[in-house]
Amino acid sequence: MTRAEERATERVEHANGGTGHLLKEMLLTREQMGEGCRMFARVTLEEGCELGYHEHHGETETYYILSGHGIYNDNGTEIEVGPGDVTFCADGCGHGLKNTGTEEIAFIALILK
């Protein structure tokens, strides 16, 4: 278990070449994630910020959108996303996310090896 008050939030500038910054809160420790999970985090993109397009090799990544609206780049195809949407980036594919709304977009990111 981790508690909210124990977790730190990291500010990442120009993540994967994107505009602005993101805020990343790791929800589990490295030990808790084990060998099969590389990341389980709550990520926030403020208005006008983006997580640049990037590819995954030897792993997959899923986003569960909690709040806000944006454009998800699914291997070159742009798709509008909002609360409740789940995206999946398969091994060998690429993706990115841009906040196009007027409020922050928050999502859970899960990277599995």
C-alpha cells in the first residue's frame, strides 16, 4: 500500500519532446511493481501541455483518462479522448497525448513488460 501523503510528484519538462511539462505521481514503489510492470502512475497534463509521441518496444502502455479532454495520437491517428476512455499502445507501436481542453487532463498510465 502507498498513501497519498507519502508519494512524491515529479515534474517532467518536454516529455518525449512534447510541449510544456507533465506531472507524474508513481502509485506503487518499484518493489511493488515487480519484474512485469515498469510504471503505474497518475499523470497530469495542464492546459496546452503534451506528452510527445513515442514508441514502446518490449512493453505495452495503457491510459485510463480520469478527467479533462485531449487528442490521443494512436500510432499516427488522432482521436479525441475524455473521462472514462481507455487507450492501449501495443508493443512496437507509438502514441502521445495533448491537452486540448481548458482544464488539466489526468490519467492513470500502466506500462507492462
